[in-house]
Amino acid sequence: MRLYLKLLRPHQWVKSGFVFVGLLFGHAWHNALLVQQVLLAAAAFSLAASAVYVANDLADRERDREHPEKRHRPLAAGTIGVTPAVLLAAGCLLLALLLALAASTTVLLIVLFYAVLNAAYSLGLKRVVLLDVFIISTGFMLRILAGTLGVGIAPSHWLLLCGLMITLFLGFAKRRAELNVFAGDGASHRQVLDDYDPALLDILLAICAAATIVGYSLYTVSAETVAMHGTASLIYTVPFVAYGVFRYLYLLLRQGRGGDPAAAVLQDVHLLGTLGCWFVAVVALLA
């Protein structure tokens, strides 16, 4: 059971937290029906993501054996066979679709698109420079849309803009971390790494980091935000966002971490504390 749980990577389910953003900033947490729908959508995305991880591990098991960390994954290490892994992925995807349908038809379509997009990514799009990171970002954005459009909450333009910038930042950070690991021999693990170099990725990271902080800052002081939330005090949550972005850059560029956003958040007390403080501050101000 431990090996199958490792294959499913439940720590990655923290990414489903993006599904709840609309519930928080849409002031919809008092609506029991919406809360139920969002919970179902989050569970659907968690299981769909696990199905995608299993499928990717199946496709990449030979390359993963060359990676210092990924070679310990159950499929790369040979501790789980191909047939059980295929059955596990199919079961997770089926359950994900059923949960998505229970949330709404729109959530079902979004989860289906997520699965198809990831299949296309695995089959070839992951080898297209820049587009590969935009597809990673799209996976996060679909979670936001599932928790907004999927349950009848209109997403604000600010929410979509900030979501796009922070998810592009995480995607480019993933590629930068992979370059750190392989130091010039990245193509042996991921072909697209031959098209990236540290200087390019550092520029892209700087742009996305700045856009995230500036975009969120402008959101907190916009007239639309103040009118909707009835407070101009959200600006006091900007330091948490800035510190979180800077801490992530420090982990990435100075400690060689940051390739896995979920692991980075769960394992670094600074990131975890910053995220917790930001959440508590936002809830206190909006409530």
C-alpha cells in the first residue's frame, strides 16, 4: 500500500488548493451547496492529477532511472508492475470523472480537458520549449476555473491574471530546478531542457515574479476590489506574497530546491508559515 500511495503522490493534492480560491475571494464560503461542489471539484482534480502522474511515470520510467531522485519511484525502480499501474490510473481517472460530474457538468468538462491536455503533453508537447511551461500553468488555471466557472462563481480578471503569473513562475522554476540537477546533461532526462539555459530561465523567473507581486498589489488597491470586499486593507497582505516569492527564489537558486512546488511548500517552514499567515489575514479581512 505504501508503494501505491507513493505512486499516486498524494502530497501533490495540495495543488487542488487553487480550486478554493474562487470560494474565498467570491465570498461564497457561507453557501453550503457551493462549498460541497468545490470540495467535489477539488477531489476530482486530486484524483485526476494522480492518474496523470501514474501515466507519466509509466511513459518516463526509463528516463527516470537516470534521475538521482526519480529513480526511486515505484515504476522506475520496478517495485510495481505495469499492469497494476495501468489499472490504478484508470480507476483514479474514472472516479475523478464521477466526482466531477457530481459537482457539475462544467467541472466534468474542465477535468476532461485537463486529462486530454496532459495526454497531449506526455505524447509530445512537453518537448516544445516555452509551450511546455504554459501547459503546466494551464493545469493550475483549470483548477481555478473549476472552482469558479465550474460552480457558477464569476472569476475576476485580476484572479486570472495573478493565477497565470504565479503558475508560470512555478513552471519555469521547475525547469530551472531540473537544470540545477543535471548541470548540462538535462536532455538525458527531458529533451526540452536542451532548449533552456540558466540565463534565460532566470530572466523568465524574474519577469513572472515581478508580474505576480505587482499584479496582486494592484488587485488589492483597485476600486473594483475595494467595492467588492468592502475593505481597502488587503494591501497589507502583499508582504506575505512578496516574501513567499522571494523565499521560493532563494530555495531554487541558492539551495537547489523548488522543482516540486507541493514539496517545497510542505517541507519549508518559511513557505508554509507565509502561506498560512496570508490565508489567515485574507480570511480575517474578507470576513
